[in-house]
Amino acid sequence: MSKIKPVVYINDDKCRNSYSCVRVCPVNAIEVKNQKPHPTIIPGRCIGCGLCYVSCSPRAIEFRDSIQDVKTILSSGRKKAALIEPSIASEFDDITDYRKLVAMIRSLGFDYVHEVSFGVDLVAAKYADLFSSSEGRYYITANCPSIVKLIEKFHPELTPNLAPLVSPMIATAMVIREMYGPDCATVQIGPCIDAKDEALLYRSGKLIDGVLTFIELRQLFEEYGIREKLVKMSDFDPPYGYWGALYPLPAGIIQAGGIKRDMVSSRVITASGKEDILEAINDYDKYIDTIHHHFNLFFCHGCLLGPGMEHHTERFRRRALVSRYTEKRIGILDKELWQKDMDEWLNLDFSRTFTPDDQRIPEPPPEAVNEVLKIIGKQDTAEELDCGA
């Protein structure tokens, strides 16, 4: 069995040593050594957030390519289901109607195309139950795989505080496998790079057979010559999602669960983006006994601008696109049928566990620091100022 590539790695042939990756990495997972011509990503420390990929102008940072694996699935005789994240509203604004996108995905060879937003609804309902029965124990949501890795590797003492629930991607795959049987191949399509690693954690990597980013989906459309003007409209296969369509927004899953969001009575704090996330986890670690809130965290700004998307700007315009898409979806939703589907599939076991994997580097002893300062000629206390890099 061939060794699986790291989810993110550096292509030495393209690297120009700009070190932008080193500067943006939130966990110091990229090392620079004299004996190596280029920086190197340390897989054990990487959390798969994709900031290095987005920041690298020479495109030397690459992520694990799943296109060939998915092409193999598409050419097989198995039934095939695509699981589509609601972030399509943010990514595919160049396609006039989501039903055209669904048809394009079917044209690749998928027998079924399902909304992950229904999985969001299921997981959101479980969060509502968990939060309402927490009895003074405060949780950190576990929907973002980079957040989970960040805590397992760099705040392992907080691992017991991760909410013991699978992500919407996994919940959706569980429903699809129940619906169509274990022989149905499932392919997740979304904005997240680290979802490729997350999928490996369940049923020996066989619950989800492949994970495509939106970037890879566009590449497949191009390779197969699939364009909007060549397809007829086609809708998703049921069960359909409700407020789960808001999942790309940081607080979307909170609204999907009907959890209070007002400034006074809400017991959930939502944070997204590198700076806010690092501060939120620090504050949770130190002050949760006085904060008294659950933390809903996403490393990206929700799933609006994930690294697996073609665009990483115009966050507020894309937020509006998601809101408009959600309004359209719920406007045509049969609410009674949705509730019937929820009642049926909420019986599945959506629980999960976590594994601490401490990757923290011990603080160097004072004598080692002093030796380095001596080498670089900063022996005077007044000269010990630094740039903070």
C-alpha cells in the first residue's frame, strides 16, 4: 500500500524561498534549516488550515490531489454519491443557478447528488441537545478539522472539551451509506483541504471514498468539457437541508440548531479566522470558568473562503451570496417532509472521540537563549528587542 502524501506539502521545484509560508503558519509547522535548500512542512505539526497554500504566490505549496482517485471511482461500476457543501453559493457565483451546478456534477458520472446542509441540520440539533444538557461544562465545537487538530496537537489538555460530535460532512456520509448501502461510493466536495485527512478517520477511511476541493471540481469540469450551457437543470436528491444552508457563515450552525444568538442570553461565542481563533482558544484555556460560554470555532471565516476555493477575498459579498442562496432553498422546502427526515435520521450515532497528540515544543533553557543572543551580537538588554516573527 502506497504511503499517503501529507495533506499540505512544498514542491521544491517551484519554491522561491519567499518564506511567506513561515510567516503565516499559526503553529510553526514549517522549518528552515541551513542544510536544506527550501522550507519544509512538518506533517506531525501541520493542522491543515491552508494559510500557507493561500499565501504562496509561486504556488509552491500544494495539497494532496484527489482527482485521480475520484476518476477511478467514477469509472467503476459502483453507484456513486456526491456530497456537496453549501459553500457552493460562495464559490460558484459564475454559475447562474445551483440546479445547473447539480446537473454538471451528475454529468461527471454521479448517480446521486446530496446536500451536506441536511447533515448540518442533524449535527446542529445534536449541538442544541448537548449545550442544553451541559450542566456547567462548556464545549468547543468540532466541525472544523483544523480546529480539532489545533487542539489535539497544541492544546491537548482541552481535548476533553471538544464536543463529541462528528462534523456535518461525516453525518451526511453516514446517512447516504444507510440509504444506498455500503457499496455506494461517496465523494465529498467542498472548500476545505483538511477534510481530506478528516475522512481518513472514519471506518478505516472507507466511509468517504474521496474528497474533492472546489478547485479540483473545476479542474474535472474542464477536463470532461462540462459547462453550464450544455446541461439541463437538476435538483439535489432528498433529504433536503433547511437552515443548514447557512453553514458557510461562522454562526450558521448555531442558527440551524435554533440556539439563542442574542448578546445577553446566548451561551455560545462564535469566532473565526486565524487571529480570533488563537485568542479565543487562549481565553478559553485560561478563563472558561468565568466566561461560561461554549465556543463555536472555525479556522477560516466560516467556510466562505476556504483554502480549497478559487477565491479568498470579498468575504462580505460572499456572505450575501450564501444568505440569498439559503433564502431560495428554504422558500421551496417542504417543512413537514424535512421534519420527517430529521426524525428518521437523528437516530444514527453521531458521536466521536478525540486523541491528544502533543506537538508543543518545550521552551528553550535561558542559557540556550543567551547563547543565541551572543552569537547574533545582542548581549545588551537594550538590544534584545525583536520583530515578533
